[in-house]
Amino acid sequence: MRRLAALPLLLAAGVLLAACGEKAKEPKVDAKQEQEAALERSRHGAFGADVQALDKAKALGGQMNDMAAKNLENADPK
């Protein structure tokens, strides 16, 4: 008699444990795409001038590296 009373409790406990073990599906997020979208929004928002100045500085750094590499090749041809 006691075994029959304990059976529904065991079944309910098993169902609860199985439900707790499932993980919710996480949405797939592309971090690179989100970062690019945020940067584009900031270019046109309150910090637009700051972000545009940063873009120009990065471009200038690349130009300086290119000029230095060309001058190095001209100074020391292999």
C-alpha cells in the first residue's frame, strides 16, 4: 500500500528533475555584426564627432605605416 502511494510522488519528482535539467535555447548573436551596427549608430548619434575623429586617426596611422614601409624599402633596397 505504501509503495503505491510513493509511486506518484516519485514520478512527479522525476518529471521535475527532467524539466530542470533542460537548458533554454540561447539566441544566436553575431558579435562582430552587433559591434559594427553599434559603431554605425554612434557615428550618427551624440558621439558622432568623436567616432569620426577616431576613424580619421586610425586611417592616418595606416597611411603613416605605409609611408614608413615605402621609405624603408627606398632607403635599403634588397
